[in-house]
Amino acid sequence: MTRYENWLNRLTGGEQSIYIVAEMANAHEGSLETALRIVEEVARTGADAIKFQCFTAEELLVPDHKMYKVFRGLEMPWQNWEILIKNAESHEMDVFCDVFGFESASHMADMNLTGFKIHLSDVPNTTLLKYVGTSGRPILLSTGGANWVEISNALETLQSSGASSVVLMNGIQRYPTKIEDSNLLRLRALAEHFNIPIGYADHLDGSSPEALWLPYLAVAVGARMIEKHITLDRSAEGTDFYSSLNPDEFCRFVQSARSVESALGSGELSLSDAEDAYRHDVMKSLVTNRAIKSGETVSEKDVTYKRVDAKVTSLPLSNVTGRTARHTLKKDQQVHNSDLNMTIFASLACRVHSTRLYAKPLQLVGDRPILRHLVDRLNQVSRLDGIVLAVGEGKENLVFAEIAEEWDLPYVIGSEQDVLERHVKAAHLVGADIILRVTTENPFVYQDNLDDLIKHHIDTESDLTICEFLPDGTYTEVISVSALEHAYKFGEERHHSERATEFIFENPDVFKIERVPAYDDLARPDLRLTIDTPEDLIVARAIFDALEPEFGPIPSLPEIIKYLDTHQEVRMVNAKLHSTSSKLWN
């Protein structure tokens, strides 16, 4: 039984023991002799395990990255790692290893490792996660700088692939790493949310007094594994010296009563500012493995995760594979949504049931039902590939299936109450990457800016994009289907209602939300143009009856606003009704 297995058994039995990992990192400077000396010193300290970092520069960074040559110089031959691992075993220490790609992982898998560690860089890298998971070994998963949805996905991938156990290791490395960056209470939040062992990877200045006692403060809030850097001589200022302890210091972790309050953090799952900055420093982006021609379909083998000297984008692999390239992409080029052809559909949730106004989408405004008005306006959006109806179950809702067939629109039928599920099913039916969510009681939706809104959504790699401050009932939400899937997967029952994007708005640290302000002449949230009550219907009919003869079947939003401003008697019919449609946005 390894020390790790013994520790895990004690932990599951309720014994709150601490597992100490000595992190060698790159303190070896590429020298086997130096690395062997560090192993000997770690064995003397009584640490439970030593941890190495094994990588190739090629799998970690693109060749033109400013740190490429530095990491290339720190590489060691594979046979050296085998010597080091055997030496650590001779001292009855466990051995963990950070791996940063398939090449390093496959070599380490052939050696007698206790387990792997996954760096923050590769938390979204499902290909690597699956591979190390299938080894059946324990996995230490970095969580500092990863949001809780990313952690959930990585944990699910590792466990479903066969990882024997997973420990979540929180902590970030900055230069300097300030004591207030520690965010120790996040350890408690992670422990409560995921209900698996939690550890702390400490990176404070090794020369500071806090470096000796802060790890044990982490223990007080839930950490049961402590990872700490070690070097032979910190004064030599070699690679990774900054957060390292000298061997004699490694033996003397003690408690202290000073400077602890600022280290506690918020205790929330959301990322701190420092974690967010760290994330942007080290997170990998999807880049091409080869040159891809315009029109070629991108497969999983065509892309990989590497660090780039550019703004990090967190495109999931599933968002890229299966799409075609809009233009030629060079090898090692960062992949953006704008590089790919994307399928975009409007998803309209339809049902007749309503406690305030029955069959709202079928109510007539002029000579057409509200739903027809909506479809006609959306058909003016050039970036839209089509419209799909998400129809609720039940005989009374079959009229919408008949309408879809009559109007030659695709449709799905799903749970009447679970509107979010219907939108996800609709997106899957038509293979959409992005959907426009428009509620079906809005005949005056503002379609003129939707092409620009879609472009902004794609260019900014957003999860949800909205145009704020428009009149109630004229807005559209542009949503990436992957974000909608996450909302469906992780949201509670209340998130599955007609307020289908509520989960996204509640988690702004997980999802990127773009808020585009309306033009000044259209920024009129005081106006109510939705149709949810009989009073709303009276107003809509009055508007259409007045404007249709002069401006045609699709009067513009500026014309509608002008009409309401000059006909207060119409505007006042529903002016006092409570507006809820944009409540989530503000």
C-alpha cells in the first residue's frame, strides 16, 4: 500500500491526516545530478511524496511563445525520469507527476508513478484528461483559476475514464503571490460542493514568515493535502526558487497568529481577481495541429491546447470539432469562433397555456397571429440559418406542430414545463452552434440590429449577448448552445422554466455575458411592447392598425416608439403593468 492509499483510507475513515507533497518543479535546471540531490533532501524531510513536472516544450507552447526556449532548456531525457522515480521509490516515497500533453503522459504512464497531476492549463483538455483517467491512477486536479463548471466537467471526465481517486488542489502562482491571493475559504466551498478530498498548493514567497504557517491555515478550512516547492538553495535564485523552501525549512512548518485574516478570501466558488488574472496568464487556448484549408472540416486531431502569446480564449473542443473553416488557418494558429462557419437558428418556445392570456402566440395582431409577425421579422436577419419551434407536449399544443409543417419550419416536442430542455433539443435537432432566444408573445421584436449582435457575439467569444434598454418585448438573446447545455446540465429546476437563461445570468464568472447598449433613440425600457395580458394585446393591435397602412406589415421600432410617444392614450393602457422580461439583465 502506498502512502497515498494509506492516507486516503484514513481520510475516508474520518481521520483528518495531512499528506505533504514536495514539489521539485524545475529546480533541477535540466540536470539529473541536481534532481537526484533534491530527491535525497526530500526523503530527509519526511514528506509523503515528491512531485515532478514532466513536459516537452512542443506540447506546452507554440514555438514563437516568449518562454518556448526556456522550457526547451528544462526538458530532460525520458530515461532520467525513470532513474529519478526509482530513486524516490528506494526511499519509500510516493511519486506524482505533472504532465502537459499526450507525449509526456504516455511516457510517464509506463513508469511506476503513484499518480498524475493536471495543471490548470489542461483543465479543459478532455483528451488529456481521458488518457490519464484510463491509467486508473490517482489524479491531483488543479482548481486555482478554474471556474466550478470547468472543474465539474473535468472531474466527470476523469472519474468516468477510470481515475481511482481525485484530489482537488487549489492555489495559484503569481510573481509575487500575495497573501491575500490565497483565497483559503474557497477550499471549504470546493469541499462542500464536490464532496471529495481537497488540497492546497502553496506559492507564497519562500523567504516570508507566512510561507511556513499559511499551509496549515489551509488545513483549518478543509485542505488535507499540502503541496510546497523545495529547492537546494533558494539564495542561488535558480528556476522556481521564488516559492520554494530550503530543505531545512521544509521540516519546520509552524503555526503563526499574524497576517491570517487577509488570507481567508471569500469562501465562494467564484474566481477571485488574482485567480482570474492567473487563468489568463497560463490557460491554454485551442490551436491548430496543422494547416487547415478554407472549407475543411475540423476534427479533434486537427486541434490541441497550447499556451499562446495572445488573449486566452476558452473554446471547448466540442465547439470546434465538426465545423468547417471559414478561411485558411496556419499551423499553431489560435482558433476563434470567427474562424469557423457556425450554424445559427432562432428557437421559439411555443405553448398555448397561460394564466393571463390564453394561446398568446396565436392571438391576432392585424390579420396575422403574433407568431407570424415574429417569424416575418426574424426572416429579415441575414446571419440566421433558420427558425425552429420548440413545442410543448400535449394535444392542445399540436397546433404549433401543424403550423411548423405548414410554414416549413423544423420543430421538436418536449416537456411543457421544462422550456430550457426544449431549447436544447431544438438546437440539437438543427445542429445549431448559436441560438437566438425570442419569446413568442413579441410581435415587435427589434430585428434590425440582430446581424450586428450576432457578429459581436462571435467576435467576442461570448456565451450570451443582449442589447440592453430596448422596450420590453423587443429584445433577443444570442446564446451559444454550449452555454445553454451547461445551464441545462448544472441548473436547478427553477432554471428550466421560461426564464431559460437565468442560470447563465446568475453565474457571470462562468459565462461570458456581453451587454450591448441600445442606440439612444431606442433606449426606452419604459415602453411595454410584449403581449402577456389583454391590455398588452389592445396596445399591440392599436399600434399595428395605425402603422400598417403607412409603413407596411413590419413597422420599424423607431416608428412604433414615435407612435406611442404621440398617442399617450394608447401607451397608458398597459403602462402600469409590471415588466419582468428584462429583470435578469439589470
